[in-house]
Amino acid sequence: MKKSTLAVLLLAGFAAQSASAADWFVRGGLTNVNPKSDNGTVNSANATIDSNTQLGLSFGYHINPNVAIEVLAATPFKHEVALNGTTVAEFKHLPPTFSVQYYFNPEAKVSPFVGAGLNYTLTFSEKEKAVLGNNNISIGNSFGLAAQAGLRFQVSEDWDMTVDARWMDIDADVKLNGTDIGTANVDPMVYSVMFGKRF
């Protein structure tokens, strides 16, 4: 066999392998954002932020069977903020997160995976409670690291289910009437159960 023919066959085989490994996936399910218990000090008061569950969505692409890139999205999360136990405000946020994932046993029925990436949290719709009177509170956006660990269960050839936990570095500046009064250290754990389809 000529070297050129062998090279063509090898390249064709590599291309076929790459094509079969490059799978798109879409997943949807429940996602819970659970801020850590101590959310910092705001205006000399201890801040706490409650948890919330929304519809989570993720979109991804397998570069090869082991490595994938993923974007996490969701419907807006809504949280209440309390200072020294008194609820003073509520806000909504969207936390799109980009991750690079590694699947340890991609062909198995159950495949553990880990991920690491970046999170951007967009905060909006801040509403003050009556306790603040006519004062206006605003909560800033955040950009930070994210880490993930989970399990993927193969339900069928094209369908799967995933359970995972993420940690996100979310620190948001808090302003009262335009003046900085502290930082909310949200740093939540984010838990998801999703069903997905591969294409």
C-alpha cells in the first residue's frame, strides 16, 4: 500500500472518530442556588441570603468523548436579603456559567465528571422592604470562578440524566442611595438534576 493511500485512510479514520465523538447536548431540569450561610457584613450588619429553585438549562458540545464545553443558564432566581435577621430587600439574578468538563468513563452507564470555568451573575429587579423606608438599595453584578462535580447516567443511546453540584464565586457590591455600604459574599452551592438529549 502506498504511503499516500495509508495517510488518506488514517486521516479518514481520524475524521470519522472525531465526528462521532463531537456530540451536542441540551439538558433541562431543576436547579437550586443555595448561598453560603454567612454572606458578609453590610452596613455593620450581618447579611444572609435565602435559597431559590428555578428551571435550569445547559447547552454543550463534546470535543471528544472525555472533554466537553458547557454553558449553564436558568430562569431568573429570586432571593431575599436579611440584615441581622430582618428582611430588607429582594432581588433577581441570572448566573450564566461557562465550564470545561471532563468525563472519566464516557461510554459507561454511569460516568463521573468534573468541570471548571467562569460565572457572570447579572443582578436586577431589586426591591426594598418597608423597613428601609424611602431608601434605595442596589446590588452589583459579579464575575468569578466556578467548579463542578457530578454524575451522568445513560438512560438510552441519545438520552441521559445528570446530577451535579457547583460552587460559584459570587461577590456583589451593595449600595444604599448610591453609597457603598458593603459586599454580599454569596458564594453559593448550586445543585441540579437534569434530563438531556445528545445530538
